Amino acid sequence: MKLTVCQAGEAVLRRKARALSRDEILGSYIQDLIESMRDTMRDTPGVGLAAPQIGLPLQLVVIEDLPQYMQTIAAEELAERKRRPVAFHVVINATLTIERAETAEFFEGCLSLAGFTAIVPRATHVRVECLNEKAEPIAIAAEGWYARILQHEIDHLQGTLYIDRMNPRSFSTQDNYVRHWKDKPVSQFWQQVPPQPE
């Protein structure tokens, strides 16, 4: 079942989500919700979806980065982003740790800010401790684009959107991003857009 994705301005996107108990995770409501969130993420399409984005302040995220999403991206850009396919999985009650101080800047979008994008600095290496859909503890070590996805989605559980972390000079419509910047490195953007005057 496809769910409605909340857009920026909805209060649920700005509240901290609550943790789920083991019994809740294993119950039919959350199990059905996971399926509906997966279907919604794939249908939209997106690479992640957090429960607050569908109006539920729960610490629940689904993630999947399919190979077909990368077919129109140049090999050099995939390599620069360190983007590889990520199998479908569920992240519940997540704790994220930044593993390295190193960051990378790329354009980032969000299903809850449909039609917009901006350059967002993110850590390149993270570790996430969480529960899976079977309420089993798991640890995820991620780098590159996968690390970015995890940070973006776990931010949703804290009431944070990418616009809180973006460089405001880079905020753009998706159409203008495709027209002007899609196949260019972020460094070229900064060569053409002057810094904020002091």
C-alpha cells in the first residue's frame, strides 16, 4: 500500500521520534508498516524513508539503493560519491556515530521537500547500531553515499531536515539542478556561484 509522504511544514517532521519496543517491532502493525514503507519508497522512488515522513513519530527507517537508480549516473560520478547498490533493510532505534572527521559535499534531495535540492556536507564514514525488523541488534559500518543515506534518514528521527545542514547558497529547484549542475562536480558549482558577501 502506498502511503502519503509528508512535506516540509508538517509538525511531525520536526519532532523527535520515539523508540519502538521489541513487542511493537514484532507485532503485525509494524511489520505491515515496514512493507507499506518499502512499497512507498520504491514507488516514489527514493533510497530511504523514515516513519516521520509518513506522519508517524516512530524510530523506523527503510533503506534501499537499487542498481537501476545508478544507470543514468556517470561512472566517474558514482566513484566520486562512492555510491554502490544497497540491499533493502530496516533500521530501528538507531544510534549513529561519526567514524571519521572527513566530510564530502554533494547535492542532496528529500521526499519531504519534493522538487528541491541543495549541497549538504556529510561525514564520509559512519557506524550505526540499531535493531532490524526481527528486533535483532545489528551494527552497520558505512561509507560514501550509503553513509550519507543513513545520516539523512536518521536525521529524520531527530526532527532534522537536510535544509538544516545545507549550504543555503546552493538551494535549488530540482529542474534547475538537472539543467545546470547534474553532471558537474560540486567544485564547479562553487567556482560559478560566489560566496556569501560579508
